[in-house]
Amino acid sequence: MSLLFYAVCIIGAVLGGLVLLVLYSLLVMAQRGDACLEQLEMEMFNNQQAAPPPNTSEKPENLRVPATSDLYHGGTV
């Protein structure tokens, strides 16, 4: 067998190993991303449960807003 055959086999093995390494790295990063996303969702869920209930106090019925004419004339009609 020639030296060219051995060179092609070595280069093929190296490139194949690199492809497997990249695929493995992508798989590990995806798993870590999923774990971090789940942890973030759980923290947000726990924060929502710990938050005080919204304020449901009654608002005054008289919410008078001055008209534009009142604003230009100093509030007197």
C-alpha cells in the first residue's frame, strides 16, 4: 500500500473524529441550555408564587381631569 493511502486514512480518521467531537459538543451544550432554561422557569414560577397579591383597593369615583380650556385659562371658567 502506498503512502498516499495511509495519508488519506489518517486524514479521514482525524476529520471523522473532529466531526464526532463537534456533534458531541453541540449535544452537551443543548442539554445544558435545557437545564438552565428549566431552572430559570422554576425561579420565575417561585417568584410569582412568593409575590404579594395585587392591590385591589377601591379607586375614587371622582377622577376629574381638567379640560384643555381650563388649562389655558388658569383653571377658572
